[in-house]
Amino acid sequence: MAFSGLGLQAEILSAITQQGFTEPTPVQQRAIPAVLAGKDVLAAAQTGTGKTAAYGLPLLQKMLEQPEISQGESHAAPVRALILTPTRELAQQVQDNLAAYADGLSLTSVAVYGGTSMSVQTKALKARPDIVVATPGRLLDHAHVGNLDLSQVCYLVFDEADRMLDMGFKEEIQRILKRMKAPRQTLLFSATFSKAVKDLAYRMMKEPEVIEVTPANTTAETVKQIVYPVDKHRKAELLAYLIGSRNWDQVLVFTKTKQGSDALVKELKLDGIKAASINGDKSQGARQRALDDFKSGQIRALIATDVAARGLDIEQLSYVVNFDLPFQAEDYVHRIGRTGRAGSEGLAVSLISLDEEWALKAIENLLDTRLPQEWLAGYEPDPSIAPPEHAPKGRSADKRRMKKQLKVHQGRGKRSTRR
């Protein structure tokens, strides 16, 4: 099927052609007609399958067909379409994509998120953009001081909806919804949906069309996954060996903590590997510089916490490494979704120490499969080294969390046998 068969106007089709799109992805084939028909949509699709275009293109067309909303008595900018994202990086990525799709159109958009100047964003909002892309906290900051008016929002989009609703944003979302008065079309897009998220979504949507182009919580077939067991204190050494011996020019590495990401940068630099970190303690400017240096090849390894798991769009990224397994099993799907995008092949490597078996089991139960493991010569785990006391014997927060995840994900079906 071609984009021309989805009901898009010539202006939008021209923008698609300029972006080099040839034919729609499965989620675009199903979501675009539904959005154009005015339906609420709950869509799940793997990372890298074009979800931003799936909602962005039809929204642009619908807004072109409808007159602008009036200013009213308030000096605040009236927002026609609001797109909420969980991270700064994803907000900027969505904004960049929308700007490209709207090139040559009479529609404008702006991104507002924390870590950057409120005054600069205030000036941009005074220009009355048609679309606002925002993280919840900064959006509420602007609403509180009267920089924007949410009462006339006609289109509300949650990008990476599972994180928005399931990871501490519920209170902010409720406060945002209370500021909306006009009837609206609500769209929720994500790579994963839990039952709890779906239940919550249905409360704010009207007979949504549910779109699942792939089974829930699955990874792209283009991504090869491998687990390397290794002693915890040798992880940095093994990572440096993999990067050097296999000539990985560009690798995205995930750690569990902000401190761990900064420490790993120092370790890699000692081995002659240029690296930089992005985490919640970094300013937005520092995070953007690190990302730009990574994309341009000035640094070889970008070390990130899960703040970057959703929102990084790096063309032709071939390698992702889980230096630490994530707290949430679902985040594994999003992490490795940074590679193998748009049909390209990718490799996802996980370095696992003995005290992370709980995390691995939670991930395998979520995916309903066993991940292949391989011991690398010279880096085999030492069986004489006991795991930290808090791992199998204590009641640490990590273990309690992983055991809870394992219990939740059990019963999803029998796991396939290890190959």
C-alpha cells in the first residue's frame, strides 16, 4: 500500500516524499485512517516502526482542514494539539519530526521541556504555535504562569504512553486533564502496554480503536540478542574488549544509575575509548552536546541511564549494550529498540553478573523466551566468587523489585527452550 491510499492530502503527501518515505509501515497503515476518521486510538508497535508519523501526519491534515481557535480574553497561547512525552530527548525528537512533516505548511510547533530556559520557551509560546510537544512538568509550569491555555485542546497525544501512565506521571496527567474543557481526540502510542495502562487509558478515551501490529512486549526480529555472563568487577574490562576487538565505532551503553554512567565513562577513557554520559544530573545542553558528539563520531561510546531509553533516534546504530540490566523488564524492550530500526540489523548485548539473575528472569518471562547465553574465553565467571550478600540472601530493593516483576509476568505462557 502507498501513502496515497491512506486518505492523505496532496500537501501532506508532498512532505512525505521530501522525507524519503516510500510506503507506510504496518502501524501507519492502520493508525492514519483511524486518526483521520476522528477516532480515539490506542496503538502498540515496536520501537522504530514510525509511530510519530502514524499520528503526526493525520493530525497535521486535520488541523489544516479546521479553522484556528480564537485567542479569547486570555493572553495565554491557545493550544490546538498537545503531545506529551516522558523525556526531554523524545520531546525534541518529536518536535524535529513534526517540523520536517510540516515544512511548507501553515502550521507551527514548539517543544517545551525542563533543563532549558523558561524565557526562551515563553517567547516561542507567544508566537501561538498550533502544536505543543511537552514533558508534563514543564508544561504545567507554563500553564501555571499563564503562558499557554489548555482549555481548547482538540487533539491529545501520549507518546510512549506506558511510561507516561505507569512511571510516576499519573498525578501530572490528572492535573493537565483538569485544564482541558473542549471535546478532544485522544491518541496513545507506545511499544508496550500493560493491562493496568490499558485500563487507565480506557477511562480517558471514547471507544478507542485498538491497534497492535505486533504481539505486546516483543522485540524486533532485526535485533540479534546475546547475554554474556561475567563477574561484576570485570564488566568494564569486558565492554572495552568488545568495543576494541570487534571494532564497534558507535555503541550505546545503558547503566542502571547516574553515578554508574559517569564512572563507566572514566573506565573506558582509561582504555583509550572516547566516551560521554547522559543522565538526569546533566543539563540539557550537556546531554545534547554528548548526543551530537556521538552522532558525529567524535565519541565512540555513549553511556546512558534509562532517561535515554526512549527518545534517542540515531540512524544506523548497530550496537546496544546493557551494562546493567534495567529495573523494569519493559525497559529492556525500549533499550534494545534503539538499534535494528527501520529494517536495519542490530546487536543487543547484555553483560550479566550473578546478582542480576532476577532481572534476567523477569525479562525472559516478559518476552516469553530464553535469551541465548555465551561465555567468552578469558571472561568466564569465577564460580569461587560468591555474589554480594544482598543479592540472593538479603532483601534489597533490587531483589524485591525483580521478584515482584517475575511474579507479575509468570503465567504468560510456557517459555521456549534454550537454543
